Amino acid sequence: MAGRNRGPVPVPLEAQNRNLTQEVLDALDIKSPLQTSEDFPSIPQPEIKAALDRLASRSMVQYDTHETDQVILTKESETIVADGSHEFKVWDAVRQAGKIPIKELPKVVGADSAKVGQGNAFKNKWIKKDGDSLVLVAKEVKDTTKDILKDIQETKSLSDTKLLNDLKKRKLVTTSKVLTYTVTKGPKYAKEMPVEVTDLTADMLANGAWEMANFKPYNFNALGASQNAGTLHPLNKVRQEFRNIFFNQGFVEMPTGHYVDSGFWNFDALFVPQQHPARDMQDTFFISDPPKADKPRPDPETEAQMDAMEAGYKRLFATPEKKETKPRNYEEYWQNIKEVHQNGAFGSIGYRYPWSEDECLRLVLRTHTTAVSTWVLHRLAEDPRPARYFSIDRVFRNETVDATHLAEFHQIEGVIADFGLTLGGLMRFLEDFFSKMGIEGLRFKPAYNPYTEPSMEVFGYHVGLGKWVEIGNSGMFRPEMLEPMGLPKDLRVYGFGLSLERPTMIKYGVSNIRELLGHKVDLGFIESNAAVRLDKN
Amino acid sequence: MPTISVDKAALFAALEKEYTTEEFDELCFEFGIELDEDTSQSKKPEDLAQPPQLKIEIPANRYDMLCFEGIALNLRVFLEKQKLPKWTLTPPASGELETLTIKEETMRIRPLCSGVVLRNIKFDKARYESFIALQDKLHQNLARQRTLVSIGTHDLDMIKGPFTYEALPPEEIEFVPLNQTQMMNGKEIMEFYDKDKHLGRYLHIIRDSPVYPVIFDSHRNVLSLPPIINGNLSKITLDTKNVFIEITALDKTKVEIVNHMLVAMFGGYAESIEPINIISPHNKESREAPDLAPREMQAEVDYLNNVTGLNISPSDISNLLERMGYIVTPSGTDSKLLDVSVPITRADVLHQCDIMEDLAIAWGFNKLPRVYPNKSAAVAAPLPINKLGDIVRFEAAASGWSEVMPLILCSHDENFGWLNRKDNGGTAIKLANPKTAEYQIVRTSLLPGLLKTISSNRHHAVPIKVFEVSDIGFIDLSKERKTRNERHFAAAIMGKTSGFEQVHGLLDRMMLMLKSSFLTPEEGLKNDKLEGYWIEEVNDPTFLKGHSAAIKINIAGVHHTIGVFGILHPSVLHKFELPYPVSTLEINLEVFL
């Protein structure tokens, strides 16, 4: 609310070098009640109101507000009051000249008066035609129009409504609302504004002055002091809400700390064929320097992070008997991926094309965080067990920038691995997941995605937009993706994802993604955006 | 996803029902395609000028729905108006198949060719246009802009087999291209179509090759110069009776998929589908094409039921899958298995999981039992670097700074030159194919984003205090992906005065929150056992001389330089169009893990 006054109103206010508050107090000393319309006719209404409010807030006066219609003369009628009505001017001209040719009349009294005045003077039987000329009928006339208007000018009112409407139609008067006040003394009336203190100070506490002090009233209609607050970015506030949902459901966060990935992890391991349009220069950012990735191999640092995060799980579900783990074989994984693309394997006929190692080792800016999910699921093959993982991080698409597309956005991704999962179970899970953001009654549409089968687009009904909107994607990862990792056939894996930006835009009515992410975002927007509670509106 | 426009009245006639837009939208939703637009509800003049069209989005792997015929057929089968037809080959009465001989030279440029003959086809305007449009859609999608596969269709009565597929130097290929009157050789064709909006983008596929692929008839008439253009001689018209289709390719699988799609979509308009004899001994690709036999697969009853959460009998499964075009019979050898015939239209079916999805679609996704199996237990954990990052973010905001989120990609200048920094060549990750100069590299510092954010908020009252906690990227050849991310914290303040003490104070506050105590440089350098941080003046061209300091830290006896803060050099302010003094701070958070 920029521009509005903050804190207590300063006193006294002087308007036009007049101390209006003191004048009101003085006037009340002599006469109560006051009528502002009579006693302060020349003071503009907002100023008199400000003075009265100032006094009323201190209970020194009380006042009632009257709203009345005021009748005001137009420019034309002001001339009439000064010079007489059009008909009077015509009559007077004829009287002075004795006889005026009709053609000459405009020259004598002016075009306007000639036109209107002639007709009215005929109607009033003041003049008549004599051939082509005008001659006098009445020797003496009473200029009623002028008298009425003059009366209005003095009283600013007219009780005859029929006449008022007639004058309005003739554009001689206009009406407007006017606020006037009847003012009486208040319980704390005094001849002068008492000395006021603006605030309670340490000194006043020390010397006891606070007991006698006359505190200036606080203006409760204004905002308090600005806080110069720091703030978190709205998009990150929504991210935090999603993180909390995931944590509450027992998800472990995935190590997404690399923007660059190889074709292997971003595409091939996900059973995305090397000729898939997503691998087009139009869709994916390829890296020119450094030129090429290594073949997949152990990554001890990231491994250590995962171990640390899953230590809690391992402790909780530890059993006396030792569990056998099967170390990962990266070369075998590589060969399996080649085989499932090129010749088919694991119950799949594959894509049957000559698979290229070079294409697989090209470096790209990751197009989805599912590349990381793939790495984490391969790790799971050492010890296949129920597991839940999530990530929220930046992904990149070589898209033409517009209101809904940026080359970067955040992907929210969840992965659930378990034995005996069903498609309906995924729907149930997503219903629960989205209900935490206040979206109920999901519908699922069959869709195509190279690494999930079945694939489902998730639709939620948006009450504000009054239609079904796509809010996410989901599916069960294909056996061609999971089995080459060494995961057992009966361990099934749900994957679901959505962008962080889209639900934020829908929720907060942002129509252009550039107003949400990137350097063009308005700092005022960041500073004033309310805390995010996805379950509330 | 490709969008196909079909005539609304014709489609509803084919489906034997007048759908409302909502009803048809619902049908599409259930089947897994998407009604993008019904032009009868449009007010655009171009839409009002033609009969109402339905614009339908098709999943990228459903090549059998890229034309009116395919959409109508699949929906009719789904709605049980008909069964999927069986496509069969009929050799000509003479028994003599048309032959196509592939010469070994084609190995140098485009080695594969397939084909088929459609006898006594009946075209009308709609069918003809659909036939052309389907080829175009196949070229765009499956054929990856004609690189992998390209189709040529010919009026068989204008040419005479046997045919040969050869590869010749461009100058030796001469013919009148489709819809032209002039004879041109291969080289001239490249020049002629260089600026052509439609064909120009395909020229690169063969332009620089010493030999161009070409198909001749027995009179050495050129049928086509794949993948660019056909000859005018064999041009198809509405009156064409017999169609010869040749399909050249780099990809063995896709060439037959394309053949199947053309036959399945348009074979129905012909009296017979006639195979051709392909002679290609050098690469062992001699055969009769196409093979229209359905692909035989097996699916496990338990798998289909378990994943969909259903519990239905093999005969129910069979009935449901028939609506998706399959023929399913219980296996003769194992009662737990089903024999599934996958029709030639369903190139997208690779695994029994695809059959399982179709079962779920036929049943209705939204009618599946929604039960979550209550057995997985899990223990949540945040990624350590994100937890650390969030602590720093909250503390920075609590100190009165506002969080911003600029982009990670930036221009080379913003990251280096504008900050008076030099690119030593081995630091920044460079993009190969950005669409604009705004995205040339992955940032190696958070400063460009912060400064750009301030610059575009110059209307905001000063001081402006912003911060970001996010990743930057570096080349790191020791890693599998040859790169690594690093989590940084950076802040910038712009005001009437430099704000140097402000960023310094923010650093102190952050170090306090991260339990690192303040040391003097002497203490820090002398005593290895004393943990804490200290600052040392540095000469850094990003900053005003004498007003920048390196931040040093001792963690467990190891010294790190984690960042720098200072007053930006006025030349930096000028580059980023910043009207007031700015001080910045940037540190690496990884050492605090």
C-alpha cells in the first residue's frame, strides 16, 4: 500500500495559512451546533472534514454528516443572472429600437439570445411580428427566468422538482452531491488543542511524566512501519511445500548436483531411442566443451551422500541375518542397454537400429531429473527393496522462450519402487499427493512416454479456470529401463513428475513464467508475495 | 506430438455417431489421444471458410493414427464397430512380381529400399490428399525429416519395371522433377531447390555426397531422387489406378514400419496389395516385401492382471485386447500364457508391458481399482547440500536480504568480460547449439544473475539487497560427466553508498550461523589448529582497487579460499547498467558439508 500514511497523524495541520482546527474550536465556543455550510462556506469539504476528524478523534467535537443535492448554475445561467434572460434581452432591444427586422436581431442581441429569446418572448406575449419585423406588445415585463436563477444562485437549491428538471434539460443548471456537517461540542471540548505527546518514551517512564501525558491518538486506519524485511523467493517457498510433502511420505532426496549429463543417463538408459525427437538439436542443449563423457562408472562421492541419507533406513529395517548384495557391474549395464536398443532383450523386441556409442556419450544439459532417478534406481539393483526417492531441481530445454516456456525450469520428480505395485495404486498415491495441494478428483489420460508404460497424464479440475488442466505426468517405468540395471522383474517402479513453475503460476495467477523465474522478476513481487500454504487457498 | 486435422462430418459418419464436442473429447481422453480443437467452435475466418475440422493430437509412437483412415479405423475397432482388418498380399495373376534391384553403390549413401504395389486403387480428392498428407507426417516424425526414411509414390502405368536402385554421381542423373518442365541434373536440382521453403531443408542429406541415390525403371526413366524429389513422369493423379511405392532408408526397422503404415492405411482403397521382389544380395536384403503377417508375441496372464490390479479371465482379456486391435488366444502349451498377434499397424508394441497398457485403456484407466498396496515403508532424508543451502537461505532472508532466482545459463560476456574476468578456456561448460546469445555457457559465478536482476529492477527503491543460493558449473575432466556443480552463496547490495560493510556484515553473520569464528589473518596463518575464517585484501579486477578481500577458512586443519567480497569496479557497474555503487559477496558452500 505504497503512498498511504503510516503511523500517527501529525498535528496541527494548517490549511491556507489558517489554523482551521482552532477556528472550529473558537466558533463552537460561541455557537453550538455549527453548520459548516453556513459557518465555513468557503472552506473546501476535504479540509473541513480533516479538521473535524482530528478533533473528533480526540472527542473534542462530535459531528453529523449531511448529504444534500446542490443546484449549481451553468456558465450560461450566470450570464443570465448578470445580463437578463434571452427573452428579456430581445424584448429590451425591441423596446429600445421600437421595431427591429427579424434578420437584424442576431446582430443586435447575439445569435444565441436571438434564437432562444425570440421564441420565448413570443410565448410570453412580450413581442409580436409585424411583417418582417418585431414590435413590442408588453410595455413592462418581469424577467422570471433571471429571478429564479438568481434565487438558485443564492440558495443553491430549488424545491420545485418539475422546474428543476426543466432547467436541467435546458442546461441552465446542474446538480451535485455536497457533504456538510453539523458540529457540536464533544465530551472533551476545550478552547484549545491540548499539548500532546506522540509516543511513550523511556524518559517518560523514568520521570513519571507518562501519568499526566496527553497521548496523541493513533491513526488506526493507516499501515504500520515498513519492516525492510528480507524474504525468500516465492518459487522456493512452493518448493519447500513440495519438499515437506515428500519428506512426510518418507521420500529420500536424490543427488541432482550436476546440470550436465551424458546421453547414456539422460536418454539411452531410459530406453529413449537415439533417433527420438527429444534428442534433436531443437529440443536439447548439447555441450561443445567438454566434448564427451566417460562410460558409466562408479561415483564414490555421490555414493557416499546416498549412503549417509539411507543410513536411517538401513538401521531401522536391519535384520539379524546378513543380506546379500550384488555389486553393480557397469560394463554389463552398458552392454544390456546397447542390446535392448539394438537387438531387443528382457522380453522386448527393442528398437532394432544400429546403436551408436558416440551418440550415447554426448554430453547434454539434462533435459529432466529422471536422468538422476535412473542412476539411483541402478544403485537400488545392488539391494532391490521398497524405496522412495524425490528431487526438485533445474532442467534445461532448448526451447524458444515465450510466456509459458523458458530454457530452464524446475522439475519435481518422485519415484516409488516396490514389489506388486499396480497402476491403480499409482492413481491412489497421486490422488493423495495432489490433495495436499488442495486438488481433488483426479482423472488420468493414457499417454506416450518412451520410458514409462503405462503412461498417464494427470488432470485436475481447476475451480478458478473452470476446466480440467494437466497438472503432471506419471507412469510405471518400462522393463527395458529397469531390467538392464539388474533389478528383478517383479520390482515395479512408479515415476511421476511435474514442473514447479506451472502449479505456482496457476495457484498465484501468474500468466508469464518470466515474472516468476529469471532476472526479470520484479523484486516488489518477491517481497510482497504471501507465505505459501498449498493446502490453503 | 503430431496434430492431425480430420473432417468432422466424415469422421462422425465413419464412427456412425454424431458426437457433441464434449462427447468426442471424452472419447479421445479415454483412448489416449487429445482433441485439440473443433473448428466449428472457432471464429477465425480461415476456419469458417472450410467444413469443420477436428484437430487431434496423436501420441508420437502411434504412426497408425497419422491420417484420417487410421484415426477412424482405430476408433471404430475401439468402439467395437468392426474388427481390425487382416491385410493380405495378392500376387498378380501372371505370377510375375515387379522387381527392384539394389546396386551395391547405394551402400555409400542410403543402402536400404523397400516397396509395394497397390493395384486398382480408387482415389477421390479426400483420399488423395490424405495419402499425400500421411507421407508428409511420416517424413516429419518417424523418418526424422526424411533423414532415416523417405517415400516415393508413382503411377505404375507410366513406368515400366524391372526397377533399379542405384547411386550415381549427381551429374549423371538427369530428369524433370515433379511439377517442373525442365530437365535438370543432380547438381542443378540442388541449386534449383536451394531456396525452396519446402524442399530446401532436405538437400543437406545428400548434397555433399559424391554419389546420389536414384531409382530407374527399365527405360532408364528416373522415378525419384530420394530423399529429395520424384520425377514428373510417374506423378500420381486422382485418376491413377496402380500405385508403385518405393521407400529408401538408412534404418532397416523403420523402412518396413513405413511400408506397413502405407499399406494398412490405403490398401483398403485398392483391389489388391501386391508384393515386390527386392534383389539385394550384397547386404543379404533380398526378399519379397512387404511382410504383412502379424507379429506373434506372448503375454503372461498374471502379469497383465497384477500390474493393472484386475483379476479377469483370459477370455475377458482377449475380448478387451481385441478392441485395441490384437488377436489373443490362450497358449496351447501353457495356461498362464496368452498368444498375442500384434497387427502390422502396431509398431509401438515392443514388450508385454505395451499390451498391458492397452488392456488398461480398454478397461478404462479411470475405472481401474485405485488401491495403494500398503507395504512399503520408508525413512525420509534431505540431500545434505540442500539442507545446508536452506540454512544459508533462511539466515540470509532473516538478515534482511531478498532471495532471487536468475537463470543458470548466461552469455560468455556476462560471466567473464563484463566482470573483468578472463576465460582460461578450461573452466566454463559451453553449449553447442543455443538459440540465442543469452545462453552460451553454464555460469561459473552467481554474480551475473544477481547483477542482471538488480539491473532490471532499477525502478525499485534503494538500497536493493538480494541473494541467491544455487549451483554453478565447472569443467572437471576427472569426472564421468567431465563437469561438476558447486553450491554457492552470493549477495549483492546497490545503494547510494557502496554497502561494503553490509556484505562484510552478512559474511560475518553467515559464518556465525555456520559456527566458524572470526580470526585475524595473523592468527589464521600462524596457527593451524585454530579453526575459523579470516579475510585478506586481494587485487581482483572485478572490484575497486583496495576494496576487495578473499575469504579464507580453516576447517579441520585444512585451509580453503572460499570466496571474495568487495565493491564492484565502476567499469563492471557500467557493463551491467547499474546506476549506483554495488558491493558483492560470493562464497563456496561445499566446504561446510
